[in-house]
Amino acid sequence: MGKLGDSLDKAVQGAFTRPIPKTAGAQMRYLVKQFKGTRAAAEALGISQRTVERYVKNQIKKPRRELAARLEREVTKRWQPQIRAKAKQQAATTDGIVIDTRARFGYTAAPGTTDDARLRHLTQALPPHYAARLFEAQDQGATEQQLRTIAAEGLQEIYFKDHGRRAQDLQVEFTDVDYIDIEL
């Protein structure tokens, strides 16, 4: 996934109450339990079923670097699903999210205005309905560009149009993301 999707995942992970398992054996046992078998866990990780069984029995303790990264990513993706859902629900109904980004913002506006794109650093709270749209789109497998479009709409409405009090015809383009950090 891209920067925005990864930042959404990282924000939700901040709500975890317990850290993920540290050792490869414990992570593998967790995945086997989640996938309800060694074959499905092996397919998800792209390794053999026998290798999964060896990790479960602690016969292998140190995975290769790329396998360790895949293993941690798969465990993190499935870790504490109820807490993850609760954090998303709270952000989507009451709290909203805060976006901190440095990106290029351009405009389509009335003639005579400065619409040249420029690099800006913004930290802006977005209301719950934008958080709900972002999480829903992410859950449905939206691309990075689709997520960025939703975030641009939120920043356009809240920051640039000031809740509809100015720049009615303004259309914001959100490109060249240097970094983006989201907090719940």
C-alpha cells in the first residue's frame, strides 16, 4: 500500500493494548491459529508447510530478513481485531482524525487567483465522516490515489474553504506527498 494507507494502519496500531509477539515461533503460532492451519499460513507467507511446522516447534528460530518482514506484517495485519475495529469506529463516529502532511497542493479556482501548486506543511483535524470514508475505502481495497482523493476533499473543505465560508469554487489537488502522518 502507499503512504496514506500505511499511515492509516499505523494510526490504528497505536490503539493496540498489547505488543505483537516478538519471536518468530510465537508469531508463526499466532498466524497458524488465525489461518486455522499450517497450509494456509504457509500460502500467505509464500513458504512451505514444513517450514511453518518447524517454526511452530521452534526448530527454526531466526527467519531470513524478507520472511521476518512478511511474518511481522501478516501478524500486525491481524493483531487485536476487536481493538482495531473499536478504534476505527470511534474515529469514524466521534473523534475524527488528524492529518499531518507535507505535500504539493494545487488549486483550480476563479481567474486571477494564485493556483500554482506549491509544497505546504499542514496539520489539520478532519471530522468523523472523512475518517469513516477513509477507513471504509481502505477496507474495500481502495488504491492510494482514491484514498488521497478523499483526504484532499477533507482538507479542501475544512482548511482551504474554511467549512464553506470562503473560496466556494476552489478544487484542491493533493500530489507529491513527501510524508503523511495520521493520528486518531
